[in-house]
Amino acid sequence: MQQGGSSSPSCSASTPHCFPLGHLNAAACGSETSPEPQKHEVNAHSAPAGLSRMRPIIIFYTWYLLGLALSVACVVCVCVWSSKWRGGFAWNGSGLQFNWHPVLMVTGLVVLYGNGAVLYRVPLTWGQNKLPWKLLHAALMLLALILSIVGLCAVFDFHNANKTPNLYSLHSWIGIAATALFAIQWVAGLAVFLLPCSPISLRILLKPVHVWMGGSILSLSIAACISGINEKLFFVLKGNTNGTLPYNALPPEAVLANSLGVLIVAFGMVVFLILSNHKWQRPDSRPEDMAYTPLLQEESE
Ligand code: HEM
């Protein structure tokens, strides 16, 4: 998922819209092939200017590291909730099988998905051949898809084992829509952006759709997580009936699960912030530079 809506000028050493990467040159901006190393002129008088040109990179990595920290916090939080407060994991149709559901959905459809989405924005990757990063993007998204499908199997199987109706809640409708769109998006992305036989005109046409759909899927995933967390807390924190404090007494479990929701929203906000800044867009991903060669051709070059 990349941001494709903005049209900034092509990259050059003098263009303020690009990061001042020493290894990034015009070849890297317009092509997916490895760029020739090219030295930029540096003299003593340009040091303050160089520092100020480093600012966007420093700001990017600050947000990126915050996103990584939030990723770890989300996974730790959902694992602690499921294992410490909900009894751990099993695959036997019991409530312990359900516990795989939040862990796999948060890890797959939020954390891995969000990190896969911002991969092309990391300036470190810009001066290099795009192919390995495309493959890593596709692999991260495939792993995210597999985890979320296993997470859905856990809850469907749990419902079937306990004769609970399927797909009755708003949460399940939003969740199933997110996962279905993600599966379609992954297959379409593979066919259009990775297969060498796909025409460039089709890539250019579908790029904005891919970007828009990618953002929509992340929004749906976050909405599904928030509604799922809330639903689960209402189910299990019933007060006197099952020995727990009620949700409205804000027991420690509710504090942890509410915090998980806040962390997920914060992570989503960081991902959208990174995606919405066109200065952090890989130069050869910008619309005017889309006329690259298909991948397999590129590999043989
Ligand atoms: C992107 C994330 C998520 C997606 C796509 C998703 C999707 C789904 C789907 C499709 C169902 C229906 C299963 C069936 O009908 O048999 C379901 C059930 C459920 N999910 Fe999630 N879920 C997500 C995250 C979460 C999280 C983080 C929790 C927190 C505990 C959660 C809690 C529940 C609960 C309690 C149910 C059973 C009740 C119901 O069907 O609504 N989900 N989920």
C-alpha cells in the first residue's frame, strides 16, 4: 500500500521534495533497477544546509520508530490479555481456542499489515533496487493474510463447536469485509504489480485504487479490533454472574483491554501520518515515474 495521490516533482539532488540521501540519484528516482553510485557535491559551507535537509529523515525515523514501538506494545498487550486474563491458548473448541482470534487478528491485520504498508517509505530502501522490497512487501502482506485467516478459523470453529450463530454482529460484518477485501487486494496486487505480463497502463490505472483500498482495509481492521475488544469485554465482564467485576467498575482487565484499543488506534494514526506525507513517498512510486519495466525483465537486467 502506497500513497499515490500526490504528484510531486521527480527527484533530483536540488529538489527539496526529496530526502537528501547521498546514495540516491536520478537513476534511483525513475527506475526500479539498481542505481549507479553518484557522489553529491559537499563543501564546508553546505554543512548547515545539509543538517536542515536531514530534518525530514530524522522526523520520519522518529515516527517510524514510534510505529514500531506501538507495534510491539499492541502484540504484547493482546498476548498478555489472552494468556494472563483469559486463560491461555488451545485448539479444542473451548474459550481457549477463541483466544487465538484477537492475538492473530491484531498481529496480522493491524501490526504486520501496517508495517508492510509503510515499508516503501523507509528512505534507507530508496537508493536500492525496488524488487527485494516489493517481494518483502508482498511477503509481509501474505503472512498478515495467513495469520488473519487462521484467526478467523479459530473463532468460526469455536462458534460452531458451541452452536453459536455465525456472522450476527456488527463486529463480524466489519471484520469479514476487512479480511475479504484484503484477500482480494493481495491477489490483485500480485497479478498487477508483481507479474511481468501485466501491462504498465494497468499498473498506472490500478495504483491509486490499490492505495485507497489499502488505507480502507486498515481502517476497517482497526474498527473491527475496537468493536471486537468492546464486545469481548461486555461478554466476559458481567459482574456477579461469573465472579468478575463488571465492565463499568473498570477492573484491571478492562484497563488492559481498553489500553490495547488505544494502542491500536495510535498505531493506525502513525501509519496514516507516514502514508499521507508525500515527502516520505519513494520517488519512483510517484505517478510520473510509474513507467518502469516489469519485474522479471528487470531481474534479468
Ligand atoms: C482485524 C481484526 C478482526 C477481524 C477481522 C475479526 C473478525 C471477526 C469475525 C468475522 C467474527 C465472526 C465469527 C463468526 O461469526 O463465527 C468475529 C467474532 C468475534 N470477534 Fe473478531 N475480529 C477481529 C478482531 C477481534 C479482536 C481484537 C477481538 C477482541 C477480543 C475480537 C473479538 C471477537 C468476538 C468476541 C467475536 C465473537 C462474537 C461475534 O461474532 O461478534 N475480534 N471476529
